[in-house]
Amino acid sequence: MTRWLFQAIVVAAIVFVGHGNAFSSPSDDVAASLEAASSAFSQQHWDEATKLLQTAESQANEASQDKLLAKVVCFQSAVIAAQGQSNKSIAGFRRALKLDPSVKLTKVIALPEVKDAFKKALLLERASVPLLSSATDEAAPPAQPDAPATPLAPQEPPPPAKPPVPKPPVPEDKPTPTPAAPIAVEKAAPSAATVAEAKPEPVATVPEAKSAAKASADGDSEEPDLPASLPRPLHCPNPDEAPPNKKAVLRCVAQPEVQVARVLMFYRLPGKENYESVPATKTARGWYIAVVPAKAFTGKMVQYYFDARDATDKSVADNGRFESPNIMIVSKNAPPVTHNALAGVRMEGSAPVADESEENPIARFFDSDREDTGRKFWVSMAVGRGIGFHGTAELEWYREEVSGGSHPASAAHIAPEFGLQVSPHLAFALQLRSQFIVHTGSAGVKQGTPALGANAGLLRAIWFLPVGQFSNLQLSGIAGAGEGFRLVVPPNQLKMRNSSDTVRGGPWIAGIGVHSDIALTEMWAIRLGLQVLQGFGNSATVIDYAAGAVAWF
């Protein structure tokens, strides 16, 4: 039996060391491509990352697994966002979310601009806004000095009969400038630099400006303190949702080194192409607040952005842009957005980011630190052998007393098991240990036959510990009963025993076990195990070693 034990240990070692190369599946291929793409992404090798992700997309399609494909599409969209194509990346993120609503950004790709685009995609999906074709995902071209920028595809000019829509004055290449449209609050027309940045400055309305000033005056005493750290030059920690038909008080704060003379908020009314603008009011604590009127909250969402300008009216910081605005979903369940509405607000840049184990599809199999691992129960089948020890005992067939010693447990045993995971670390399993015995020698003149096996039911209480990305460690306490287990004592011609016989351990059993699962796919794993069982009633000990397959559900 020493030879059998040595062989089992060698096989187990080979499987542990070589499992990464011995088994290959589409999930493994996608994981390898994503890992290579992560390396290229971190070095800003966009072309290389794109090619690797194209390979990963083909592999994910071959696997026909939407969750794998969602991870790849999410990564592809991150590459696009990192290169400044925000709108196009939002469309990609939305595609990924449709494939798998639980998809998250990995830490490698979670750059600020990527998180911003992913967050907007989440909001658009929540609002069920129709997904535009890729042709319209690119930002509108920057405005030229002779024409204002537009946020959408070129539109037909409005009929002359309709009331004129106020638009920002634009410099003309004429000797005599054309009179600018009247602006109620703004004192000066936007500069040429501002126009070139595709940020037309529509009409600011006096009621909203007064409302912002009133909100500032009313809310200074209850206004939240400024954040301890500001993640971007113009930080705007506003809610993602607002109730319908109610005005919303939005706020921003600029980093101290940003020279801000004034801040403008731009918002778009439902069905309108142009933005309205409102000058923000600075509060005593340093917030810039502006009010979006109730009439803006009659659709599914409100688009808005903030623009901070210096004394020369040049944009020095922004939060959102004309072509890529922030989004606030209109929801009847949302609380009012008032001057003190920062409590519970999900701060900017808080798009879901996967932890390290989630970056690999197979690694998630063993992520026991998550509140919900997605794995509820398993079934397994193992085959093994054992070697045991007993003191002075009586043979079951010959009814003779034999001295203590070490003997094999059987030719083999099988151990089907059903397990239930009740928490990330704790699980319980029912196992049937069914032992098969092949005897040596001959019965001779003795009537009957020695025992040919033993069956026992075992309850395992298991504590899971993750070990690396592809394996785990299971420590278990074991208790059970039945026939117990049997050790095979060889024939002894000197004592006229022509056949082997058995010594029983049990019927009560208790013990400990150590097992390890090695992932092959997100569902299947190989299980290697070692358990020590002590029989009570008839005292004996057996050490079982086994290997088998596990399917998680």
C-alpha cells in the first residue's frame, strides 16, 4: 500500500502543478487574451490592446457565453473611452450591459474617463433610452467661427414662421459685426475660444438665477461641508436621479488652484436641441450651486454640464461637456434634489469596479470573500483508496483475534457527494462512502465468505479558503455512521487462514479532512482530498485519499 500512496501523491502533485496547461477551454482562452490586453492597456498600447480584444471577442463568441462576451465588449469600450471617444464608448458599454447587467470595470481599465463613460451608460440603461447607432455615437464636430456647434446630426433650419430660438452670438467674418441676440443674465458674448471648444452658451434665464441665489441664501446654514479631497478640477457630486416636475439644486466645487471667476451650468429641456444656461451662485462654504427648473424634469432624463471660467471668460475646468453631458434620470422614486441633498449621494466616478478575482472568469469560481459568490451547491464523485491501522481486534469472518497493525482499507471506494454553500466560507455536504473489497486466497473448507464492502453516510462541515486564482482549500470536520469501514487482513497459512479477512472500524465515525478544488471552467473542477476517519464501537483508523470531479451550480 505504500506504493499506492506514493503513486497517488505523485499524481496529485502533477495535477496541481500542471493544471494550467493540461486543460484548456474557451473561458481559459478569453482570460488569457484579457490578461494580455490588460498589459497593453496599462502601457497605453491601444492598437495592440484592440487586436488582442478582437481575438478575445472571437473566442467569447465561440464559447457562446454572454457574460464572457460582455467582459470583452466592456474592455473594448474602455479602450475607446481612454482615447477620448466618450460617446462611442458609452454605446459599447451599453451593449456590454445588455449582454450582462452585472458586468463591471476591472481595476486596470478603471481610468476616470472610463468610469465616467461607464456610469453614463448605466444611467442610460436604467432610463431605457434607445441605443443609437454607432454612426451617431461620435461627438458632433467642433463649431467653426462661421457656424454654431450642434449636439446632434445637422438639422433642417426652423421655418421662418416659428419664433426664433435664442442662440449664442458667433463672430462673423464681416467688417461690421451682427448684433448679438439678447441675453437676460450674461453680460458678454462667448469668446472665440469658447466657440471653438463647441460649448455654445444659450440664453440664461433670470428666474433660475434668482432661484439659485435663493437656494444659496436658504441653505448656507444646512449646507454640507466641502469634500476633504477633490478628484478633478471641477467636482460635482450630484445625485443620479431626481423626481419628476420638481426643480433640482445642483452643485460643484473647484480645486483651490483653479482660478475661477464664474461657473455656468448648462441643461437641456426635453425635446430641445440647444442648452439653456444658468450662472451658478457661490455659497459661503465655497460651493457653486445652480437650479435646474421643474420643466426640465418631464422626460426620462436631463442632460447637463458645468463650465468654470476665469476672468477673461476662458474655460478653465468643466464637469461634463456639450457633446458628452452628465445625465440625471427622472424617477418618481427619487428624493428631491435640494440644497442639502448630498446625503447618500453616490459620488462621481463610482462606476462599479470589479475586484481582482473578478477580472478572471475562472478566478471568480473561488472568490470566497464575496458576499454572493454565485455558487449555491455542488455535486461530486470521487474515487479513492485507503490505508488503516487497528489495535488488537477480532477478524469478522474467522472470528480470531489478531494483533494490531497496518492494513489496506479496500481495493477502492467511491464517494458521491452533495454540498450546499450557506455563506462565502461555510458549507455542508452529505457524502456516501461506499467501499469495495477484493479478497485474496481461498475459503477452503470454511463456510461463507468474508465481507465484500462497507457503506457509511458522512456529514462534512467545510470551511473554504481561497488559494490563488484557480484553486481553494477546504478544511472539514466529519461525522457519520453505518457499517463503518473495513481493513483487509491478508491470509496467514501458519494460522490456517487461507483467505483474507476484515477488521471493522465503526459503526460510528468521526474525523477531519483536507480537500482542494482546481478549476477547469466556471462550472467544473477537479477535487483532490485526504481525510482521516476514526471508527468508534470497533476502534480503527483509516486514511482515505481520493480524486474526483465537481460540478458547481
